[in-house]
Amino acid sequence: MSKKLSLLDLAFFVAESEASPKHVAGLLIFKRPARSSVNFAHDLYEEYLTRTDVKAPFNKVIKFSLTGMPYWKDCASIDLNQHIFYHKLEKGQNSREQLYQLVSQLHEPRLARCKPLWEIHIIDGLENGRFGLYQKMHHACADGITMMRWTANNLSETADDMELEPIWCTPRTSRRHRDNTGLLSLKMLTALWSNIGSIRKQAMGVARLAAMMFLESVKLTKNAIALPFVANGDTPLTGQVTSGRQFATVTVSMDRINRIRTLTRSTLNHVALTCLDGALHRYLQDQGVELKQPITIQMPVNLRAESDQQSAGNKIGIIQVELSAPTDDPYVRLRNIGFSLRNVRSMIDSVVPEAIEYYTLIVGLFGQITEMLHLSNQLPPLGNTLVSNVPGPKQYMYLKGAKMEEMHPISTLPPSNLLNITLFSYVNELTFGLIATDELPNLQRLAHFVEAAFDELEKSVQDMPLLPAPAAVAEQAPVSA
């Protein structure tokens, strides 16, 4: 059985290079169950190798054709030894920093296209009886939010559930359903008419986006929509993407974030982006760069319907968001970013999701051509960095009794961006995951500035009166790109 790729899925193969592989990944950190064997992680690895009933899309291999679109084809046999790996960090060389170094090395190479495009790495020997799972999958197979949901659905909600259901053994639905009756029924005619109407709406949506961008570019509107290719390219954050990766994280209590949200009537995205904006400006100042204009980020948005959360492939768009004008006041920065995000929300709601997809493909194509021609150091980038927000499980999850204490998505780098930031919420914590090329200096210092920016925001609003909780604000859930 075979299936053709969508244009968006195909784009991830076209864009891929040795310097810029296109896979999404995650790092899960578990605590061994009480009184379990020190060989728990290795025994898990051995058990994984016995689970050979591999389901789609984990049994699909990509096939390229000279006469048509590439397509997915079922793989006749899969050797799990080529997909599941075991690593042991020795005592004295098993710190958090050394774990992140190993994960950075595992994240660097692209997946071999001669086999299904996924890997699982079990990392044993972490401090205090912990072990890690690093898993990666090609972006054409799944976006970050889909991979996170698959992972969570294959874990247990209680510590006494010893059932093991590997992620590759669970069947996933397809986005596309084909009617094979071959009958020209009323149902088919209705679907055809609906499709024509959909195409009309898509064309109108693209035209509306183009008109909004034109009005903004000639300054007939102000901050109605953020434009691509206007970000300052003369910073350490942008340039030609190179091989070599580094990884860092910052974790903040959700209780602290929610207090700020209540005091300021803000959303989680408002608070998180305010901290990132302040940290990025401070980081650039630390590198000798003083920006006089707002930082522009690229933000993936989830376009998948609520009824379609388990299918493979991608259903995302990427839009530009202008953050705050430079300011030393964290509260002013928060209000400015809130204004920008409300404009983004209005823009997304004004067009059909397919229009955002087409916009993403068209704009992304120009960015990719720039990178392929090695012009990223000379031409303006789409944005200064990419920021995603992936909502995770609200309760602790378990793997054969082992408690998952942390869950960190690790994304890919878009053209011209040397840094990608993923926000991830798990139980009562929000983690900022930073993945960058080796060319970006002092990534750990940027992580420190994120933490400091949150402290400054918290301090700036702590004396505000506690207002009644506002009505829920709908946010377009960004995803890992």
C-alpha cells in the first residue's frame, strides 16, 4: 500500500540537507521504579526489540520517482536494531550537561531514507536512578504536536500499569479517506460541490492575506500583520544554518506563570513571549548588538481540526509575529506583545486554514532557496527565530512503573535561523527548550537570561491588585515545526 505526500510534507524533504536535517524529536527523562533493578533501562531496551509488529507510519519508507510525486510505501521487513539503540553514561560523566551533549550529537545527523524514518535511543546511567528516552522522527511523518500526543497516548497514567505499548506498535489513522465505491452518488456530488466551495474560500483567503501584507508594506496599516523578510539579519541569531547542535532548557513553575496571568489578564503565550523577548534583547546586548526595532519571530500554528488529532503528516502553518518595541519595562513589553498576538488571532480567524498553509509554503520556498544558494548571510531572514508552544499532559505519565519527570520537545531549524525555541508544558511546569547550531555563542547564557526575564516580569507586577479571573481566551495552539 502506498500514499503520495502532500506538498507540505514534500517540502521537508526538499529543504533537508546534512547541515539542516528535518526531523522532530523529544527527550523524556524517567525515574526508575522503587526497588527496581539497576538494569531496568537495559531490560526495557531488550523488550523493545521483541515488539516487531510495526504499524504505520513507522513501517513506511519514502520512495522517490522521476515521473511523479514521492510516495510512502510499506516496508516489507523492519530490523528494530536499526531503529532502537542503547547508550550507557558512566558515573562521573552522567551530568545534565553531558546528557544534553549526547542528545545534541544524536539530533545532528539526518535520518537515512533507505529505511523508515524514526529512531529511539535509551540513555541509561543518569544521576539518581534516572534514564532517558530520545526519540526522533522525520517531520514529513509527523509534526511536533502529533508526535507528543502519540508519545503520551502510549504511556500509562498510573504507576501500577505494567503494560508496555511501544509507540511504533499502535496504528494511526490517515488524514485522507477515499470513497472506493466508484458510484456517482448524491454523496459524491455533494462532496464535489463542497470541494469547489472550499477552493473558492482558499483563493479568497490567500488574496486577503496578500492584501493585508500589501497594506502593511506601504504603511497604510500599522501592526495589522507582521511581514516576512523585514527582521534584522545582522545578529548572531540568523545566518546560514550549519551542522552541529547544542541544547539547553529552562523550567518555570506554572503556578508562578498563572499568578502573572491572573494579575495582568494575560495568556500563557503572552507571558512566555514576554520573557523570551526580554531575554533575546539582553542576549543580543551581551553580544554587542543593540536592536532598535522589535524582534520578529516565526510561530507555527496548529491547523488540525479537533477531530483529527491522531493522523500522520503535517497540518500546520507558520506566521510572523512582531514582539515588543525595545523597552526596559517588562509590563510594557507584556502589553505590547498582547496587542501583537491579538492581531495575529484576528488574522488567522479571517481566513481558512488552507490559506495559511499556502502562505507558509510560498514564503518558506523563498527562505529555502536563500539557504540552498548559501545566501542566508546576505539576505534578510523570515524572522529572528522560531518559537513553538506544545501543550503536554496535565498529569504524570509512567512507563512500566517508571515516572516520567520531564518531557522536552527538540525541533528542527528553519532556513536562516540558528536558534529554535519550543515551549512545553507538563504537569505543573513550563519548559523553554533551546536548540541551536554550534555557531550560536553562549546558548546557556541565553537560557539564564530567560530565567532572569521571568523574575523581572514577576517583580514588575507583584504589587498589582488581584483581579477576578478573566474569561478564557482562545489561543491558536502553536506546534513544534
